[in-house]
Amino acid sequence: MKRCPGSKLICGKWRSSAKRARGLAGWLVLFIMVLAQARAAHAVVHASILVDAQTGRVLQEYHPDERAHPASLTKLMTLYLTFQRLAEGRMTLNQRLHVSPHAAAQQPTKLGLRAGTTVSVRTCILGIISHSANDAAVVLAENEAGNEWRFVQLMNQEARQLGMTNTIFHNASGLPNPYQWTTARDMATLALAIIQTYPQYYHFFDVHSFLYRGHVFHSFDHIPEEYPGADGMKTGYVNASGFNIVTSAIRDHHRLIGVVMGGATARARDLQMMALLNRGFSTFSRPTTVLARAAIPHPRPTPPRPVRRRVVEAALVRPAVEPAPSGSSDYVIQIGYDFRSPIEVRRVLQSARLSSPPLLHHGRGLVVRLRYGQYRARFADLSRETAFDACSALRERRYTCTILESFPERARDLASTVHRKLALSE
């Protein structure tokens, strides 16, 4: 057998060994590249931003323009487009929507909608906000645009119009997709657009849980239960994103919008958000930059929102009422939303009075009956200061309390008002 010059090794064996070494080195390089790409694909971006909702000023920020996976924060755009159609009269809250096999097959979390059935727009909204239901999000998308992909195109078009330049959507739910990206700044822009453009639908974010087909669906967002003044908006999580959250909170007539991306755990994310809000509420006078909002149409001041009710039936959720223009001296506060009987209202009024006796002792308890068969609980003849103090005290005790300056219902909706001065012994 031929030998290699100057070597005792056989050429064939040497070449074979060299070939194996090169092959092993190639596989090693490929493995390292794949591992690096996998780690990069699952790298969690840590970012946050805090914005003054009234002025658009950025109060705090940390890597606000770093790309991150939105997870279920995607559903905020799905809701934005739904609110847009509701406001334009192209949809109604009671409208029944068809559930397709594609929508019913979405991965949890979900409401368990069955293919071939129908579900109301209101239920889909509540399912998304209170339980991050993926099937409900796809139902809205398909019924608004024909199919989910066409809806995604509308989502991206709207994102460009709002100035969300670093966001791209690939589905309506936020389920894992490696090409779906956003930033903390873009999510703050979207939240600001929802609050300012469609305040008449913001009350849906107050819902902590709701009853549907005998099942109570609970929210994953615990900030409103722990942080006074917080009243929404949305949480999100997939493996690639970490724990995300967008929160809106109001205190002393100042509303803040906070975004935290990439929390290590849900609890760590919540604590970071509460710390962010605390710093923001204490530093309004600090010089800040301004979040661009030129693309957001018709900015409006945002009224205080109540702490969310514990359980709401989908059929009983009504649009939130807004106070009349300032100047009225006769303030009214409303406890809860709609009730089924005057007995329930009197119990609520009595409980509220016992919870803050010095403030509501001289207020008139009102049982307001509406023409569609529901009732509302209110206290009237309150000064502005007493109304705000009473609502603040009641919210701390987990009551839903809304401040009014007049009766907001149209005359045809208002059946009667029973003036009842409740005694503590009732």
C-alpha cells in the first residue's frame, strides 16, 4: 500500500481521519449556531414605560423601543378595531357572531365556544378582557373582516396610522408567533388611543370576572385588586415574551398608563408595575419627554373610573355614564352598575352607608328604576368634596363607585326614581 512521503501513516487512513475531523467540526459549528439562534429567539426583553394620559408626557422609560413579543397584549388592537366599529354603528354589542371551526380550535385560554354556534359581541369583549379568551378574539376578527388574516392586515394598517412604527401583528390573539413584535412605547400609544378615542367603552376594562353559560371566568390581572385607582387594561404571556402588562390608573384626577414587558414572573411584573405607578404619581413636576400622539384622533379628557366589580353577567353590562359638565353643585354617586330588583339596591345602599357612615349619613338613598327592567343604586344631595371622599372610601372597600353630577339616562330610559332616606337599622 502506498505510503505518504515523509510519514509512516497510510494516506487513506490519514485522509479518512482528516475528513472525520472536518465533519465533526462542521457539526459542532452548526450546533453552536442553532443554539445561539434558539437562545436569541427565546430571549426575553425587559422594557417599561410610563405615560401621563392627559398630556402624553413620558414620565419613566427603560428600553421602551426594544422589540418584544406582545403575547396577549395583541388583543388590545383587536379590541380597538372592535370599538371602532361599534362607535361607527357597523356593529352592536348585542349582535350575534358566528363561531367558525378555526375560532373554536384556538388554544387556551378560551371560553370554550363551539363551532356552528353564535356568541354576542359583548360576550367576546368580556371574554377577552377578563379571561384573555383566544377563541373570542378570533370570532371578532373573522366576523369583522371575513377571516383572521384580513383582520391582521387591518390591525397592521391601524398600527401604522397610530404611529406604532415598531409593531407588526400576525394574528388577532397573541398566540406564539416568532414574527409578531411590538415595543413598550407602541403598546402605550395603543392604550392611549383606546382611552382617548373610545372612552365610552373603557368601562369594560373594569370587569374582574364574568358569568357565561354557568361558568365564572376570572381575570389574570390582579393590579386593580391591589393598587388603588387602577382600572385595567391587559396582561399577556408566552414563553418567548415573559410576563407583560399594560395598566391604566387614576389618582387625584391624573391618569397614568404603564407598560411592563418581560417580567420574570406574574408577581414580579405586578410589583414592578406598582412601583412604576408610585414613582409616576409622585413626580408629575419632573421634566419629561413627550410621547408622539399626533396620529391619535380626537383626544378627550378621561373621567375617573370605578374599581371593577367582582362578577358581572355578560347580559347586564351597560355603557359607563359620564359626569355632566362642571358647575353643578348637586353631586350624585352610583354604587355598582345594574341590579335586578329594588331589594338588591336597598341592600347595597345600606351596606355602603354602613361602610362610610360619616360621609353618607345625610345623603339621599335612591332606587332608580330603568325602563328595561333594571335598577341602579345612588346617593344624592352630596357636595363635590363629599362625593369624591365617599367614592374613595368605598373603592378602598372594593365597592364600584361612580361620581355623577346629574342623572345621565335619557328620559325614555328612566322609569322612576324612588327617594328613600335609609336608616342605619333598615
